[in-house]
Amino acid sequence: MAVYIFAALIGVGIVALDQYTKYFIAANYTLAQSYVFIPKLIDITYVKNTGAAWGMLSDRTWLLISVTTLVMLICISLIVKYGTRNKLLFWAMILVLSGGVGNMIDRIFRGGAVVDFLHFTFWPQFPVFNIADCAIVVGGGLLVLYFLVDLLREAKSKSLSRAFNNDKE
């Protein structure tokens, strides 16, 4: 039970940090204003994104809200179904869910636009993003890692099974 409380606190913390930073940027910067945060690494650049990553599906707010809702429901169902049996999957879903909530708040209460402000200056083509996006990307990375570990575990199990069956013959 304690891990669920801790996960809820982490999730709420991510959403709170995400919303606070977006509020701070929107209140203190003008649109497209940029500030060098860490030279040659990260700039703070205030943009509004009405689409997904790289501006895909721009101005399709209801589609993005629908997809986000579906992904969040999948995360919740996986958390309910598997709980903490696999910590990698559990934390991946917590991060993706938290990031989804943060961006959903923007889409609903900021006219369909998500406030983005973190810009990697060493990779200028990478989209400007926010704390919620960071949570989603890290959660997605953990999910990929979960599947890779699962595939390796399955391959090892099959290999051991084949070796065991060959020894019987």
C-alpha cells in the first residue's frame, strides 16, 4: 500500500511541478521569448503547442484529448491489473499517466494549447517541451526497457527449455 501512496505523491508532484512551471513561464515571458538557461545546452523558450510532438496534429484538440484519455485509461488499467508485480511497468505507467494529466490540463484550460519552454540548444530540431513531456518520455523509455527485458527473459527461458528438452533425449 505504501508504494501506491508514494506513487500517487510522485504523480501529484510531477503534475504540480509541470503546472507551476507552465504558469511561471506564461506569466513572466512573452510568446517566443527565449532565455539562455544552461549555455549551449538548454534555453527557456516560451511557445504554445496546439499539436503533439513536433506540432503533429496541430489544432486537433479533441483528437489529442481523446488519444490522451485513451492512453491514460490504458495506464490506469495496467496499474490496476498488474499493480507492482513489475516495478518497471508500474513506474512507466505512473510517469506516462502523470505527464498525460499535466498536458491534458493545458489542453482543456489553456484553449487547446500546451505551454512548452524547455529547448535543447545542442539539438535545435528537437521540439520545445515541458515537465509533463519529460515524464512521458522517461515513462515511455521505461516501457521500452520493460519490453526489452521481457523479450530477453522469454528468449532465455526458451533457450533453457530447449537445452533441457535436448538433455532428456
